[in-house]
Amino acid sequence: MSTPRRDRAMQCLCTALLAIAAPLAWSQQNAVADQSAVKLATQVCVSCHGPGGRSNSPLFPRLAAQQQAYLVAQINAFRQGSRGEKEAHDYMLGMTTLIDDPTAAALGRYFARQTPAPGVPGDAQRIARGRQLFEQGVSDKVVPCASCHGAQAQGNGIFPRLAGQHAAYVVHQLKVIQSNLRQSPVMHGIITKLTPEDMADVAEYVQSL
């Protein structure tokens, strides 16, 4: 016959077992997703984004050391079809359709852990002006990029790493955001007054980091 004391003991035991089992199940799910992500990254993503996410072609962004939160957000945007620029549909829509949430998070973890590509030297004058734009902005025209993307363009959470990114890719993304082909509510107001020369300068600077 059960007693109140025995019932309480059984409840405590069940609670303890659930507390142990839940993290184990979560850990196992993560392990499976990590395996899938590594396979996907090394057998599929590598064809465009390069080994470890260090692409050589400016058509494809470098993903190595990118912020995990940003990567996951972009995978979700591709899956949902909310990245409106043509290249997104041509290259990524079909690729991401079958990626589930755990695998998306695991891909973010995988690329965030990779060694970043080294910066690429460029035109000294452009780099100098780009650095000024990145660090100080332009009076009432443009706020400093560093305020969101970090002092070394390393990124911060949902704000992407720009350091070492292909200059041509950065310029292209600034243009598609400015023209509303790519939705980025935070960026739309910030880059409205950027000129093509401004874009080229700041892109040259971040590529050199």
C-alpha cells in the first residue's frame, strides 16, 4: 500500500530521471544534427563556399568564422523564400528546402568554428577611406558600421562577420539591400545614402581584415 511519503519519493525519483533524460535526448539530437551538418558542409556546401567555408569565388560568401545566429537566420530566409535577390533563388532555395531546424543550427555551429580566411590586401587609399567609413561613419549621412558589426568587423550575433569577406560580394549585397531586393530592416535606413564609391571603399577595407 502506498503512503504519502512513498508517493513523494516516487515523484522525486521520476522528476530526477526526467531531468537526466531530457539533456541526454537533446545532446543526442544535437550529435545527429552535427553529423548531418558536417556531411552537408563537406560534400555539398564546399562546392561553392570552399573547404571550411573559405570560398575563392566572390560570387559565394566566405562562411568560415561567421556568426552562428546570422547563418541560421539566413538559412531560414532562404528556406522561406524571403531572400529576394536572383542569386539567392538560383543557388540556395533548392539547397535549403530540406534542411530542418536542428541541421540549420548545426551548420551554423560548424561554420562558426572554422578558421577564417586571411584578409586580402588592396588599394591603400580605398582601404583608408573605407576604414574611416567603417569606424566613424559620415556625420549625419552614415552611422559607423562598427557599431553593429564590431570594431574588427568580427560580427555580433545576428550582425554578420564582414572581416575577410570578398569585396565584390559585400558591394553586391549592399546594392541589393539598398534597392530592397533583399530585406534587411536594420540596414535599409542605414545605407540609404551610401554612394557606389562608399560601398567600394568599405568593402575593400573589410576584405583586408
